Amino acid sequence: MKEVTHEYGIDLFWKNNLAEQLDGYVDGNYLRIPQEIHSGTRYVLPISPFTTALIIDVTYNQPVTFHQRNTKDDFIGVYFNLTEGEAFHVLDEVSRPVGRWNYNLAIMDSSLDADYIIQEGSKTYMISIFIAKTAFKAYLGKLPQFKEILDEVFDSKKNTFIRYERMTNEAWWLIEELRKIDMDDPLYDVFLKGTVYALMANYMDQVANQEILIEKVVKEDLTAIISSQSTLLDLITEPFPGISSLANTACMSETRYKTLFKKITGLSPNAFFLINKLSSAKQILENGEVTIGEVSAQFNFATPSHFAELFKNAYGVAPKDHLSYF
Amino acid sequence: MSAPVLHIKHYYALAPHWQQPMANDLGAELIEEKLLELPKSIGQGGSYFLEVIPGLSLLLADVTFHTPITFTRLATTDHFYLAYYDLSDEISSHIVEGTDHKIGYRSKLGMGFMDSQTESTLIPTLNERYYSLRLFMSKELLISLMGNSKPQNIIEALFDETKNTLFFYSHIDSSTRLLLKELKERSFNDPSFELHAKGTALKVLTHLIRRARNFEPIIQKLSSSDTTAILNTSQYLLDNLPLDFPGVTFLAELAGMSESKYKKLFTKIVKSSPKSFFLEEKLLLAQNLLQSGNFHSIREVALEVGYSKTGYFSEAYKKAFGTLPQEVFIKTTN
């Protein structure tokens, strides 16, 4: 098991250290890493004086634990992550996996520490974009809902940038297009820069509709929320355990628990639980062999008609009609 | 009495400083050295300028002109290259009453590439949305992106302005067209516009270089009269697509050149021989007409673009587009 403590930044001072920690070396824009750790490429490209991109296109040949400990708190990391399989786990204080990283887009303040383990055999394709907070501030300042609170949002004593979510279809397509370009062609850098701008534009359009919660977050908070999500997913057939019990397990006040959960995932704990419950129920229905009544009982919905109503609200069709498509 | 034509003489540069003199001449407002807003008396809209990466800047124009205007871009000593993409300037057709041909059409080449040391003139159509992207590119950037597509001495000769003039006209490739159509949906005032515009410009540049790498290198200096003469003949061909190919002898005479010089320069600028250019354009027009929903039969379309035998037409169409005309044909409902 490889343990790597590393950092990122807009300037490229971190490249050598990361390459060495992975038993490799820096070769121009590439970090060359030995096959025993992973096959594939790590490629770093400055996009502008305010932005740098890192492309990771690798298959891990042994488990690797990454401890991200940035010394610079002046940038935001935007991570588009297309890792296949249940490969990415978030670790707690004693490096135990507490939950799976089941999102494919993360926005993280560089002041925030993070620990991950990536399993052997997992294939990762990830575009990480490091953007100076000054530039991020200029972009977000153009969005109406940020105007009033812009200074507060960028006051690191009051607020930490953190959000785990799903990338849009457009972002997914932009990345697929980039993956088709030959990295040895001098046009790759131009296309990559174009893709990074397009992804940032796409993210701006995505964030334009989001509510902003100003709150300071540290690594332990993040671990507690991911762990709490894991718990909720384990209890997916049970009734909702209640905020007070969840907050208690996370060692937070109820208010803080609810705020952090929403800040990090964009959803309230209740909504997160319900969406996942419905999605699991839907999958079981689609596999066939069970009735709507049985599924409703299995997932502890009050009545089948209540289940049908929630299902219709979420997917736009009643479960009965949905099944008739199969 | 028609209004006097406003004639704006201006220059471009990779850096933003060229905008202020142009804004002054137009009575336009220049905001943050990137957004130029026209006074309402001249037109609705304006232009948007950005430096994208070292050696690449973009200029987007999105304007509906209300007053007759002519722009002349002056040659600069500051040496760089320009690529124009005019979305408004592609094939369009409409029904004409009371003529032999029932369809009127307009066909122009929407993309141009030239040296900043050549002068050019633009006369936009009145009361129609004019949407175009221009890329300004340094010689160093372009050379670095040509890669190993051609031997190094050929690349050097191509970019040596004492030996060669880089200049060509073409249609906008479909990937670029798609990118520009998406950008066209957005307002300059969108919070994410600057990022979208930069992303688009960089991707358009990669499409341009990919095409340029495949061009047959014809190293030759062009005088502005040669260029004008060739472009006049290519427009003559575009204006007469329904007729038969007039022949190189006729075209060379029209251009006032020997046939061999004419063929060489035409191929250098248009990237096809006069005859294949004419046939390709004829079929592009046919494609447009087939999908226009204005015809009863494929035979009618074939006749419209000058094929007396439908079979020949279908064969040529399949060769050009890989599909038969009937697969795309939309029959008129009248």
C-alpha cells in the first residue's frame, strides 16, 4: 500500500514532490510514474496565470492513499472525476474508509485537507482545475446571487468552498471529446485549454442556480458528512433515522449538521435519503419479480399509494407506468 | 434619397489597443477594453474582444446594422494572421416568383484566412443579424502548432512572407459551425460568456490547424489584384451554380491571367481546382434545395442545379455525401 502526502497549487512547485512520492519523476509536462503503482499518464498544463490543469488518466496497480495537504490557501480545486467502479474512498482520522466518494464533481477550497484511498485495479480519468480565488471571485461576482455576499463567500475565516455533486451531461461530453485527442500532438494543449474554459463556463452555468451557504468547514466535518451519507445508504430500506440521531453520530449540533449536509451535497439529509431510497426501489422494480406493494413494504413506505406518489414526483411517471416500459 | 454610407477605416491587433480609435469613429462605447457597444443610430449590438492565450485573441461581432456602413481593415505592420467565420454568409435559398428558376439562393464562403498585411473590406447587409468570429493569431503560435504535418523547410517557407502569402477562403467546417451556433445563443452579458468565448476560440483554432495541416502547400506570393481576381471568379461560379461549368479558359480570361497561373492561384486560395470547387458547390446547393421542402421530386431538384439526368445527379450526390438524394429529400407539402 502506497501512502502519498502531497499538495497542489497554481504554480508548479508541487510537481516534483508528487512525482517522487509516487516513485517517479517529472518529464516536461508529464509526471512519469512506474507501472507497479499505476499505468497511464499524469499531465500538468498551466492554462493562464490564474489557472492550472492536471489530467490523470491511469489504472492503479496497487492501492494508493492520498493525503492532500495544501500549503497555499489561495486557490479552489475543481475536480471532474470519471473513476470507474467503487474505487474512491474517503478516510477518517485513523485512515479507515468511512464512505465511498459517489460524486463525479467536487469543488474544494485548497485550505481543506482531504484523505482518499484508491483501490487496486480502478481506472481513473480525472481533470483537476486549480483556479486562483481572485479569478474565481471575479467570475462568481458576475452571478446575481453572489453580488451581495461576495466578500463573505471569499473570507476564509467565515467560509470554506466545498461541494460534491454530479457533473452535467455537457461537461461529460466535453471530457469525452478531449479524451479522443492525441496527447503528443501540439494541438492537445490548445484543445485542453479550450476544454478547461468550456468546463469552467459550464460549471458557472450550473452554479448560477444554486443556493449558497456560508460556513467554515474542516476535514473532520467533511469526513463526518460522508460517513453520515454512508450510514444513510446502509439504512436505505429503513425509515429515516431522524436528524437528532444523525447529528449525534456526526458529533454536531442539529443546525450545523443540516447546514453542512446541504452545503456539501446541495441536498437536505431527508431529501438525500428519499432520492436514494426511490432510486434503489426503482432498480429493484426494474429487475422485475416483485410487485409495487412488496417494494413499498420492503422500503418502509407508509402505503403503496404514498410510494407511488413520491415516485411520480421524482420521475414524472407512476411506478406502474414506468414498469410498462420494461 | 439614400443615407450616406459611413466608411470606417480601422486596424486590428493582438492587444486590445486597436478598439478605442474604432469606437471613437463609430461613436461607440468601449467597456473594459473588451465590449464595444454601437450607438442605436448605427445599429443594435456590438463586438467583444478577448486575449485568449499568448498569440491568440478573439473578436466576436453580433450586430444588426440600421445604417449603410462599410468597414475597411487597413494593413498593419504589426504582423499576425486573421481567420474570419461569418455565420450569416452561408448558403440560403428562398422562393422567387415570376422567373425561370423558382428558387433564388445566395451562396458565399463563410470562412477566410489571411495575413494582417493585406487589406480587406466588409459591407454588412442592413437590418440582418451579422454574427461572426475572428481569430487573431501570431506567426509563432501557428508555426508551433503545425507539428510534423509537413517537412520543417516547407512550414518555414509557408510562413515566410517574402516567399509566400497565406490566404484562403472556404466553407466553415461542421464542428466549428456547431460551436459558433452554440455561442450565438448566448448574450455578451451572460456571466459565463467570457469563459464560453475563450473555450470556443481555442477549439475553433484546433479545427483550423487540423484543416491547414492537410492543405497542399503552394508557395507563392499573391498581389492584392490577383487575390481579388480569383475571388471574383469564385463568386462568379457561386452565382451560376445551376449552369454548366464555364471552363477554365473563360475563367482565366475573366481573371486576366494565363490558364496555368489561374489554376495554380485558384487552388492556392480555394483549396480545390475550379472545376471540383464548382461541382462541390453545385451539390451543396442541391443538398440545401433537397431539404428545403420546396420541390415535388428529386428530378426537379436535379434540373434546378443543372443535371438533365436524375441518375447522374444521384450518383454524383452519393459520391459527395455518401447518401442518396432520396434519403434526405423533403417533399413540398403544397
